[in-house]
Amino acid sequence: MSTATLDGLLDPLTSSLELSALRQIVEFRISPDVQARVDYLARRANDGEITPDEDAEYESLIDGAELITILKLKAQRRLAA
């Protein structure tokens, strides 16, 4: 997904949120269980042992993490404004 597409999706969302919700987004952390799964899948991928199902799961987790990171950055910018 392009940056322009993500901006088009996320800008209206972040601009409509209350300051408390923006702060919660900025403070959000991935759970230790999810991080452990990402680490496990990353090791399997790096070792060339990842299965197709694991690879799809890993890609989904990475895509989700990237989306969260972008949302957090947008929330930080809005709070700083």
C-alpha cells in the first residue's frame, strides 16, 4: 500500500480522535506474546525454515506492525501540533 493511500485512510481517523485517544495510541506496545511470535517467525525465516503458512502469518504481523507505527507517528505529530 502506498504512503498516499495510507495517509488517505489514516489522516481522517487521527484528526477525529480526542487527545486522550491519541496518547493511548502513542503509548501502545505490542504484547510480549505477539513480539515473541514475531521473533520466532523471524528466526525461522532467516534460517530458511519458515513454512508457507508461517510466512503468511509473519507478513501479516509485519504489515500490522508497520500500520501501527505509522498511526503512532501520526498521533505524535497531532499531539505536538
